[in-house]
Amino acid sequence: MGFLEQTVKTPLKERYFPTSKSYTTNLFGKRMKFDPPSRLVSNTIYIKVQENGDDAWRTMDAVEILQRGGVGIVPTDTGYGFVTPIDSKTGLERLLRIKGLHQCKKPMSLLCSDLSTINTYCYGISKHLFRILKKNLPGSYTFILPAKTTLPNGIIFDSKGYKHSWKRQTLGVRIPNDPVLRYLQDDLLEKTPLLVSSLPLDEDEGKQLLNCSVDEDASWCKEVDFIIDGGHRPYDGSTVFDMTTNEPELLREGIGKVELSM
């Protein structure tokens, strides 16, 4: 039985979750009523892989879905997260609605495969900063850098639920050191950048909400296209540094060491 599967109130049948109906969500902040954006599959696909990634080839079922702009859940070295391709506007909209984010400019981080990808969407990377990135990535870090115009616009929902685009000035970039994610993104997806947002936390226990129940008032499981269960992952978050100045500025302490390798 998988790590995610263990917390399911209603047993999984044939590794799928039931189709959802219209509902309201309050995962984050104020409740927002909406008709859930359409999934790309009839039932959410559940993929169980080994923690060390030895059978990460099983994630092939998620590749076509992501190539079509879908939304799924993947393991990282700092916990599980919702992901969608960087150029998927419908995927980004679905992700924001699933998490109930509205009337705010939510800056999603970007999962990258290499420094070349980071350079595609960010500028201002001096030789000094490049050395820092090279020595600390892959790793449990998010580095905030100035965003290039090549970065697609974000989406914000107003009080009436209408969506608008907004241009980001900065971008948080990551290259997680997770064996399952690395195989999926580097080999199967051919280094496709993925927008990521972490799963919510249980307010009482401080743990990620991995409860894939069929609770129609709160469940996000039936709104994603796939879930990759890679077993236990830490959920303390990445260590975040602002790299828009001459020297790195620590914004949040997480799993990554606060003393960067220089």
C-alpha cells in the first residue's frame, strides 16, 4: 500500500479516484465557489513507485498528460507538489482554482532540469551567482531571480471570479534532488520546465494533507489528472534565497543548509 494510498478514507478501486461534481473549496483562505476545470482524464490516475526511484519508469503514464497541459502531483525533495507545464495556461488556472487562490498574485516556482533552463527564464546571473547555483543545485533550495520576458504571464482571479493576466518581475527556480522527479522531468519529459505549488498542510498536525478522500467539500485528489506516490518525503519546504541583489539574502530557512557553498 502506498504512502498516499494509506490515508484514503474510501479504498481506491483499480487505482483510480471517482469523478467529482461541482463543489466549493476552502483549502486556502476564503471559500470560492466554482465549477471545477475539466480533467484531461476520466479518472485520476494513481501511480505508485519506489522511494528511491528504481522503477520511476512507471511515471510514463503521466508524461502524455503533462504534454497535453495537465495537472498532477509529484514528489520532490521538500515534499509533494502540484505541477503543470510552464506554458499551460489551462493547467495554471486549474492549479490556482484547486488551491482556492483568488484576488492575489500567486508566484509559482519553476522546477528546472539544469542551469540552462534557469537562464532561459531569468537574467542577471553573474559569474559569482552562477557558481553559487552550480555548487548548490540540485538541492533543497529555491533561488529567486529577475524574470525575463520569456516567462509566461501569471493569472489572477478578481472578486467576481474573472481571470486576468499579470507580468512577473521575479521567478523562484528549483532543481530538486529527488530521484523520481529527476527521471520523470529529465528523461521522460525531456527537461520540460514545470510550475509547482506545494500541497497544503494540516493546520493541526503541521503535515502535508495527503488525505485523498472523497470529501466533496475539500478534496483536491479528484481534481488532478494523476498522483505519483513515491513514498515518504520531507515536508519542511525548501530554503529560499533572494538572488536579485549582489549577495544571496536568506528569506526562509527550510531543508537546505542556510550556509551556501560558494
